[in-house]
Amino acid sequence: MYGYRLFYEDGREAGVAHYAARVGRGQTIRTRDGRRLRVMSVYTITDPESPFSGLVSVRELYSGE
């Protein structure tokens, strides 16, 4: 399981998400509360003490995107 801290491009926190597979730039991900987010960039965390696999910059998608 991969855990990620999510942030909007303007720096606001977008929450925490866990996925069975790694996420990558350009992917569309869904959060538990139903938001659809486009992954803009992923910053991998290599610290074994960290509860997260990475920090992810996202952009919220709206209907029709």
C-alpha cells in the first residue's frame, strides 16, 4: 500500500490518500470523498521512517475534463 500527502498546485493541502499501486504524473486519481484529481507531479519520499511514499501535487478535475 502506498500512502501520499496531496497538495493543490497553490500549496493548499488536499488530504491524504492510499492506493495499491504507485501514482504517476498525468494520472487521474479519486479520493475517498469522491474528488477526481489530476496528478501534476510526484515527489518520492525515501525516508524509511516516513508514513508516506510521496508528496503529490494535484489539480482538481471538474465534469467534462
